[in-house]
Amino acid sequence: MALPDYEGWACFVAVADGGSFTAAAAQLGISKASVSKAVTRLEASLGITLLHRSSRVVAVSTAGAGLLDEARAMVAAATAATEAARGDRVDLAGPIRLAAPMSFGIKVLGPPLAAFLEQHPAVEVEVILNDARNDLVAEGIDLALRIASLDDSALLARTIAPVAASVMASPAYLERNGTPRHPLELARHRLVGYGHRERAAPLRFHRGTEEAAVVPSGPLFVNNGDIAVPWLLAGGGIAMLPDFIVEEELAAGRLVRILSDWSLPQAHLHLLSPPSRLRPARVRALSDYLVDALKRSCGRVGELAAADKEA
């Protein structure tokens, strides 16, 4: 059996991602002619066309598009194996792509990243903040933070810490409209719908053997908690949000927790990585650093929430 043409696959991926043979050559540090020759050799061995060339543009063929994700994974695995072998003998250096939820990235992620980069100045971290679920393999993402249940069974996951969440409102809203003492009373209030999938996903509570569920009635539905905060502060209604989003507002009393004697479903912060366990040393180092730093950070927020509920 013939050995895989790793050089050809690496050149194909570089051209597909860079959009041209020139960009691929610059990325790989070889000549444009070498890139073209490697891709042509790979196409000949496979008996298919991977790239359509013209004088002005290079486009991935239908056959090439069908193989691109597997090619990226192959190249990433080979790169990771090489860097893992070198990892104990060289300083950490090179790029890392890290995805994270928007609010969590803005509120929490900055300080630990700054500290890591201070320790490892030759590492370059590209942070991708959004509230969508990224395809780590297809998008070339090395690590992803996620606050959600995990249904990507092929991904490697490290559970970092529970993420505290509370039901809250402004004192002014509660003074005008009354403070709910039971979750079912929320149905009579203006309640933010917060989530990524279902516009009217119910809020679920339990206390001992008692359970209750309430469907948010609006008028505000969001997939990012930060946008709801000004509305809450203005006395617009009630919301269930992660505590890290409103830590300052809760500490200052501008927002207050309600229904603290009821428990909400426990969310956790996870760190995900692509299926291959071979990862560059810099990625392993950032992974370990984030797990440790964010476990302490989330623990601090959780302790503040617990102390507030006991008060």
C-alpha cells in the first residue's frame, strides 16, 4: 500500500484555506512552484481534480470540498504529532485558535489570557467570541469554551466548573410589581427569554421534591445575556442569567436575586478540543492553564452567589 502524500495534502489544505497558490506558498515557506507540483502530484495519484485553476482564481472542486475536512484533520494530526515530539525541547510558540461565548469571553477570559501570554510571549492566541456552536474541526479551532450540555460526543471535553445562575430583577421593578415567592408567580411578570435554541424554552426550578416550570412571556427574547442587563436595570422585568454577567450589578444592589430558595438546572463550563489526543505543546499548555484559572474564577463567583443566598 502506498504511503499517504502528506506534503500534497498539506499543500492542498493551504491553497484551499488561503485562496491561492501564492498565499499557500507564503504560509508553508516554500515556493509557489513547489506547492503547485505537490497538489498536481496528489491529484494524479487520486485520479480526481481537487482544485479548479484559472488565470485569476483558484476554487476547490466538488470532490475537493468533500475531502477538505478530512484533509485538514490529517494535516492537523501530523502537525500536532511533530510539535508534541518537540514540545519538551523548545519554547512554546505559534498560533492557537480559541472560541468562547461572547459574554464569558468579555467578562472573564481576558485576565487569564493576558497572564498566559505574559508567560509565553511567542504564542499567538486568536480569540473567536460568539454564541454559536463552532465546528472545531472544520473551522480549525484548537480549543473552545462552552457553557451548555455536551452533545458533541467525538470532541474531547474537560469539565471545568459549575456556572452559577440566578433569577433577578431591579429593586424598582420589584417595588412596583411585587416580589415572586413561587416560580409559578413568574407567569404574571415580564420575563426575559434567554437561550440559543428555543425562543420560549421554559425555566425549570426544583425545591426538595417540588418542581415547577415557567415559559418566558417576553417582551424580550435574547441569545446573549448582556443585552438584557440595561433592560433589567431600567426596571423592565425579570431574568435568569449567569452570575458572571451581572456580578457587579448584584454586588452593588442594582439587581437583586429572587427565588433563592429554589434551585435551577446546573450548567457547567467545559473546555473542548478536536478528537485527536495529539496536540501541540502550546495548546496543551493553554488548555491546562485555562482549566486551572477558570476553575478558580468560577468558584469565586459561585461562592459569592452562595453567600448572598444564605444572607
